[in-house]
Amino acid sequence: MFLKIFLFEIQNRVRRPAVYLYFLAALVFTVFTFSTGSLPLGEKEHINAPYVLALWCSGITMMITLVSSSIMGTALYRDIEYNTKDYYLTYPITKAGYFWGRYLGSFVFMIFIASAIIIGAFIGTKLGPAMRWTDAKQYGPNNLIYYLHPFFTIGLPNVLFTSSLFFGLVAITRNVKVIYFGGILLFLFYFIALFFLNHVNNPTVINLSDPFGLNGIRMQTNSSSTIEQNTTLFPVTGTFMLNRIVWGGIGIVVVIFTYIRFSFERFFSGRRDKAAIDEVGVKTQNAISIKPEVSFTGKYNRNTLRNLVKVELLNIIRDNYFWIILISGSLFLGFVFWLGESRNGVPDFPRTVVLLGIFNEAFPFFIFFILMFYTGETLHRDRTTRYAFINDSLPPPNWILNGSKLISLLLIGTGLSVIPIITGVIVQLLKGYHALNLSAYFTYIGYILLPSLLEMVVFCYTVHVIINNKFAAHGIGVFLWVIFFFLRKTGIFDYNLLLYSYTPSSGISDMTGMGHMATPVNWFNLYWLLFAGLLIIVSALFYYRGVTSSFKERLRLLPQRFNSSTVLITTIVAIAFLAVGGWNYYNVSFLNSYLIKSENTARAVMYEKALKKYEHLPLPKVTGIKMQADLYPDKQQVATHALVTIINKNKVAISQMLLDGDELTNYSLKTNGVLVPFTTPLLYPRGFFNWFRPKTDTADFRLYKFIKPLMPGDSLTLEINSEIVHEGFTNGMYAAALINNGTFFNGGLPGLGYDEDDELNSPYERKKAGLPEKKQEEIQQNNTEGINTLKAGRAADLLKLDVTVGTLAGQTAIAPGQLVKNWQQNGRNYFHYVQDKPGMYMPMGIISERLAVKKAAVQLDHNVNIEVYYNPEHSTNIDRYIAAYKDGLNYYSKVYGAYPFNDIRLVETSVYGPQDASITTLDTYAEYFGWNADFRDPNSFDYCYANTTRLLSQQWWRFQTAPNSTVGSLVIPEGLSNYDQLVMSEHKYGKDNMRYIVLDQLWYYLFIRRHLNENEHPLIKANQWFLWGGKASVALYGLRDLIGEDSLNVALREFKKAYTFKTDGPFAGANNLYQCLQKHVPDSLQYYLTDTWQKITLYDNRVVEASSKPTGNKNEYKITFKLDVGKVWKDAKNNDIPAVNMNDYIDIGIFGKQVQGAGNRMVSNTLYIKKYKLKRGVQQISVIVKGQPASVGIDPFSKLIDRNPNDNIKDL
């Protein structure tokens, strides 16, 4: 009997086109993706890398969860729906034969559909190069195991789990709606894991919480090198293997449990019939309550529509599963809101804009699933309950029956739009946070969420009406919605005029709300709502009623249904849609330019081919800027007039100069009042979607030719007038630097010279475009030009700065320098800033906002004013910033030399600005960094204080001791400022409490170096951030511990004195810093300097075992422990060279349990700390201490660069 039912299920599925559509959809999508390389790949990562295939298998099997619900969920329910119980109960069918025949017969087709993943990937790897869509070198070897391994270890367990779950749910509950709950639950599990991936650094939690393993794969991918990803199978080990076992095992357990519980009698004689009668009863009662009318128009139709809308609404809101799904999602949302955002383990207060950002990451998808599922239920309920045969024969016209269902769903969508405000407000109040910012909630709902949900409803409704198959419509609808999301998210295609429901990207800020982005968002909302109106008409024309249900039959009815009234409405909506679409196109693709991804790539190629020859043109040095900047933040406009003094410090004359006017609408260049002539050496073809623009777009680059060449040693004043005017709006976020309240402007001056950063970086794209291979060109430390050129650029020099800023009334303008005057004129505020001593005052930063200010001062050899400008609602941590400035100014001035300026300012900027920035006399933090951190936990790390001391330190190491352009020079501003941050943290928390603070820097270095695709450089020639910052700070902190703080400070002061405010080269390089340190390190410790700066050195120290016992004396213990000490150097091929003769100073520490210190903060209880000179190998040490020990450690404060700092400490 099993075989007969199994084969019957196979034959039944083979005859159904849905199976082939599902397979074809997965196949085509995968072939397209792998043949075009439309994947979020890293540089040099193969399209068919094993890790990519693993990620794809996981992601697509998650996407076909709905297919699983359709195939597996209906295997048994079909017998209930078609009332076949009378047949089955009269045949000698066994429980096992029926159950396993249905299950395995359907599961075979799930495997068939899932196989499209690996088949499509393989075809794509062959088709891409054959069609010349991608370079063959972008693909690695097509080893069969690369495809089979992820399919069997990731894909099949996922399919097994979802198939068993949906089959079991229907078998036990006899209700198809439970499938929706199961699908939503899986979706929530995935997003719980995604949240943990982004917010919780716990691999076990991340792996085990995700039933599909997708986030575990992402985590492993992020921690693997490109070489590993390209050449090794994805490792199914550790907690990821446990994930596969657990979730695959749950699938097996579910299906076995279902089989044990399954009963023919219970399954075929359940409560469905009663439920069907109840549903019909509700409709019948409502139908009977309508009074008979002679005319079935007018009032009758209105009353009928009102009553049917009520019926449809009640059918949804009385559904238990609807509330289970909704409450489950809301509870999860509340959980995520409760955890909120955090930094360095310190939570932020639950600001409304932060909660809305969290909601917008994924929860609209959750609501989409609810709407898709219940749209299907609403449209198909009458047929499922067989009430349609009665209802469809009643007098109400189609628009009443159709409209009642659609209106009820639109009302449900409207109701769901309040989820974020209800959940958010509850969480905020429970956490004691009362700055609710209700306007932000309503702005988000009104401008972003509600229009999107209404468009979702219409989309779901139309898909279900056209397809007229509930589960097929679910699958196709979700598939299309995911495709839209995928195209937009990856940047493959993001033209909002052609992506249903999408609008230009926008956010909500405490500083400015939605600001100027409300206008384009509103226009696109109107555009898509009008399109949704057209979809409503389409769904009305194809609405099925009575026995007419096939697409062909409904198609034949179109002429009858498309009557004069429908024609009129369609014409009006279509004209409005085209008019709004035309207006949006006019703004996006005529007033502005939209480019697809390939066009941006092509322009980068043209830029390099046309302008590379100007790369080595001699450039003048900028020695003075006097600027008048008039800001109009309410219009996103700026007008700048600047007098720029330049001098030719080259040995050759300068006759021409390449300028880059990126982001400038227009600019002009004059000398002695005469316009300097220019040519435009680069023209771009217009973008594909910019049909009505000129055939060529003028690039931002101009080649100016001086009438009289600028001779060596000569100076010249350039008069530059520029303006930024944003006409209309663009396809995406625009004018982010010029928002209504939170302008952060770079000065409006064109860039000097050719910019290598604008070149194409992808080696595959470069080869495809015929460009030479791009190598990382590093200027060596003996290069004369590099030594005599500042890192800020070939045109950078010490300069005098004079800036006058005009802005809106009520706003404060802030720029580098000393404020010498501010006044009001013609209803505008003006501020005049001056830096009359030559210094490093670039890059420029001009800020304009409505701000409160708190002031303080520090008396050094002169008075230094401290000013913190902030949003009045974000005043929580102002004193922390001021304390950091006070402590830092006192300490740095004492040990490194005087602070040369009269002011230091910190300004809060909007979410659109950088997280933090350091400019001369001016630091900035975005509104999400620290201003609202909740430090009520006494054990919180005050990262506001620490990071502010780092930024302040750069006033010495970036703007006084400016680095040259040779390799490694950024160790000076970045490494020394990060080191200073550690020193100031030690002063604040104490030397014995620095382990985790230092580890934060060390782990960053270790994490990045472990996944490098190239050999690491020694610190003296550092070429990447993780070396400049993370490694340099730990190396310097360890050196300070060895030679003493005073000795290191003497060396650093000497170095700074030699290079402070130098007007001519040679400027400071990393080798100069090293030489200065070398002079102050005794011979016995030179090994450490060599190890950390000239070599790549890694320690491998660990505590093997440890024990303690009382000595018999009061409170005295003897601790005996075994250490394994090791050190290696890395050679040019990244091989380990053991340091056989090592004899290094290393700390040994014994610690008691933490004790409560000042302010109820838990502090380290150090019982013993001493430096030992240790050789390589295993050795045993015994120590007697006073006090009960809790742990023993080697290098317990992580001052050495150890491969695995976690095994340096062992509990006793």
C-alpha cells in the first residue's frame, strides 16, 4: 500500500505545473546570478567559491520555505479539502502506507526543486564566460565536491527540517493556517540570529538560533581569508555542525512524532466541517441581516459593501493564528527593541529613531508575509468553505465582492502600520525612557511604512487574483518581492521608477527628521500608490466569480468587464500615474543623472584612460585660504568665494593644473580678476535611462592653463567662486552634507590634481576593460619626493586660514580656528573664524546646526576654551566629553608640549555625517555615537571619554606633527593617538584594570591579520588601518611598560619637537619615529623594539595547568603553575620561524576575585605581578601570595601580541 500511495503522489505532482514553475524559478534565478556574478563578493573572491555556494544553498533553501509549505503542507490537507475521507476509510489502507507515502512522495519533489540550486550554479559558471558576461578568471575550479558538499550538509537538512515541520503541523492540527504560523516562526528565528550576528559576539548563540545556518555561514565567511573561501570546503564543524544536527534532527523528530500521533479517525473526522459551517454561518447571518430592496443599487450596494467589509475583517481578526503570528512577531520586536543598540558593551537609551531603524531593517518583510498569507486566505476562503457557490450567485456586483475583500485587507495593513509605535512606546516606558519623540513615529509611519504596506496589500491581492492558486501565489509573490529586494540591496539595479514600492533611501534623524528627503519620498509614494490603483483595476478585471476561474475564461470576459466606467477610471488613474511618473523622471533622469552599476564602472575606466597622463603634473602648494561661505541649508545650497594662495615649490614651472569639481554645480577660477581658460579633457556618454539629457555629460574635471606659467618659488592668488545647487531630486539620498539642520560642508573648493582613488579597483573589471593590473604602489621611506610631501596630498602645506560663514537665523556655524566675530545681517547669522598661524588646517569642515552649547576652560600656559555643541535633547553625556578634554589637554600639554590653539570644540552632527572626525580645533561625533549612551551600570567602559582623548591627541600627532607620504607614516597620527587613548584610560581606571581595554585593540589586529589576502607588513612599514591603529597602540603600550612612561614621553616629545609645524620637508615618517624611540630604549630591551616594529612577531603563551593550596600561614597560599612560552617571527612567505633563543621579559600575575571599588565599580584584585625573563618552552613556577587566589596569568594585561590571548589566564 505504501508503494501505491507513494507512486500516486509522484504521479499527481508530475501532472501539476506548479512543481516545474518552482524548479524553473530557482534554476533561472541561480543561473542568472552565477552567470553575471551578481553576488556580494569580495575582491578576488571566486563566484563559485565553496563558501559562496554554501551561502547560496542556505539562502535559497530559506527562500523556498514557502515552496515547502505549498508542497508538504497540502499533501495531507488536499484530502480534507476534497473530502476524500469516505473513500480512504473504506479501503484497506494502512497508517504507515498512507502517512509515509504522502510524506516521501512530496519530499522527493522538494529535493528535486532544491537541486535547481546546484544545477543552476554549475550552469551559470559555464554560461557566464561563454556569453562573455563575466571573466573566466572570476571562477574557480568546478570541483563536483564544491557543489555536493553544501547541498548535502546545508541544503538538504534545511529542506528536511521545513518539509517535516509543515507536513507535521497540518497532520496534527488539520488546519492549513498553521503553515503560516510555522513559516513566520522560522522567519523570526532567522532574524533573531541575524540580530545576534550584528549585536552579540557569541558564535554559539548565532549558530544555534538560525534554523537555516545562514548567519553562521556569514560569520564564518567574515572570519575567513579569500584564499580559504576560494579553495576549501565550508567547514561543518563545532557549533555549526551542532546547528546542522540540531535542526535536521528536529525535522526527523517532528515527522516521527507526527507519525506516532497520527490517526485516520481523528484526521478525517476532525472539526473542520464544523469550522466551515461556523464560517458560513457568520456570512449567512450577515447576509440575512441585509433588508431586501427592490433595486439592487445605491443604498443596497453601500450597505452590502459595509457589511461584507465587516465580515472579512472579522474573519481575519477572529482568527487565532492571526493573533498568534502578530503577537509572536511583536514580542520578538519588543525583545530586539529592548536589547537596542550598544557600543563597547554599553547600551544606548532607546531613542525613537534608533528603534525605527531596527524595525526598518527587517520587520516590513515580516508584515509582508502576514499580508501575503491572509490575502490568500481572504480570497480563497469562500471556495474553501464552499460558500462561494451561494455568495457568487447573489445580486451584489463584482466590485462589491472584490472591493470588500480588498478594503478589509487595506484596513488590516493600516492597522499593522502601528506595530512599531505601540511596541516602541511600551519598551521605552518600561525602560524608564520618556523622550518618546512621537513625531518621529508618525513621520515614519506616514511617509515610509504605511504607503509601503498599502502597496504590499495591492501587490499581494493582484498576484493572488491573477494566479488563482493560493500556495502558488504565495510562492510567486514572495519570490518577486525578494527579487526586488535583492536587486536593490546589491546595487545591481536600483532605479526606483521601475522597482515597485521603492522610494529614494531616507532615514529619520533627531536633528532634522526626514528633512528634504520627504519631498522625493512623497512623490515616489504617490507614483506607486497610483500604480497600485492600476493594479486594483487589473485585479477587478480578472476577479473570479462563480464557475469562471481559469485565466483563459477570465481573459474572454475582459471586454464585458472593461465597461465605460472602468475605462474612465482607468484613464484618470493612468494619466495621473504617467504625470507623476513623468515628474519623477524629470527630476531623477533629466535635472539629475541616474547611472546603473555598469555605467559607473565604465566611467571609472574612461577616467583612468583619459586623465592618467596628468597624474604627475607638478602641483603648487596651498599656503593660505580666505573664504566666504554662504550656506542655505533649507534649500541645500551653498555659495563660496575664496582667495587661495598657492606657491610653486617644484623645480619646474607650472603651466597647467587639473581640477576636480566633484559635487560642485559650478565653479570658476580667476587670477588678477581675469578668468583662467580651461578645457574639459573628459566627456561621458549619457546614462541609459537619461534619454532627454544631452548625448554627453561633461565630467567634473577641468584642465586649466595659466596665461603665464607659475615659476619655481613664485606665488599666486587664485579667486575661486563655486556653488552647489541641487535641482529637483535624485534616485537616492542626495545632499546629505547640506541638510536643513546638520550641514557638514567641506568648503566647496575643487580638488587639485589626479585622484587615484577614483580609479577602478576590481582586478577582473580592470582586465575586462583593458586596464593594466593595479598594484599597491607604496612610497618607500627613502623616496625624496615622498619624504618632502605631506600625507594630505601633493598640494598640502601649512597654511593660514580665514573663514567667514553665513547661515540661517537660529543656527550656529562652526569652522576650524578662533571665533573672532559673529553678527546678524539681513536675517542671517555670520561667524568669522581665523587661524593666523600657519598650520595643517585641511581637510576643511564647516558645520551649521541649531545647537545648545556647554563651555568650560583649562588654564595651561594660556587659556584654552572647551566648547561642546549638541542637540538640546542629547545632553546626557556632555560632562564626560568635557572631562576628557580637560584631562587630555593637561596631560598632553605636559608631556608633549603646549597646545598651540585657543579653542577645542566638539560638535554633534547628524546620522549622515562620519561617526567621528578630527579637524584642527574641531572634533565631531555623529548623533548615534555616545551622546545617548547609558552609563548607569558602574562597570561600563566610558568609551565617550576614551575616544575623545584619542581625537584630542590628533591635535598633536596629525596637525602639529604632520606625517609625510611614505609607507607607514600614518602610524604617527593613528598609532600614537590610539596609544594615548590607552594611557588616558589607564589613568582613569588604573593599570590593573586595562586587560579588556587593551584586548579590544589587540583583537581587532588579530582578527584582520588572520584573514589577510596578502602578506602583512611590519609596523614600521604599516600600510593598513589595523596596523596603524590596533597593532601600533599595543606595541607602544607594551614599550611604555618596559622602559617606563617618563622615558617614552621624553622620546615622543623629542620626536614632536623635531617635526612640529615644519614648513618644508623632510616631514615626519614612521622610520623617524622609530629612530627616536630607538635612542631611548636600553640595549637590553632593543629586542622588543625590533620585534614589534621591524619584524612580524607573534607570541604563543599559555597557562597549561595551575593549582593552589594554603601554606598553613594565615591567608597565605602557594600557587604552582606550568607555562608554555613561545614566540615566532613571520618570514616573507608568512611562514613561522621559531624564536629559539628567546629570553623575554613577560609579566606573571596572580589575581584574587574582583572587588568593589570606587563608585561601586568592580576592579581587579592583583595579588602578585612581576616580570620574569622567560625562555621558550614549558616551565614551572611557584609563587606564594597573601590572599585567596582566583586565577593565574602569563602576560595577563595583554601587552604582548599573542596569537590567542584567551589562554593566557587560567582559573584556579
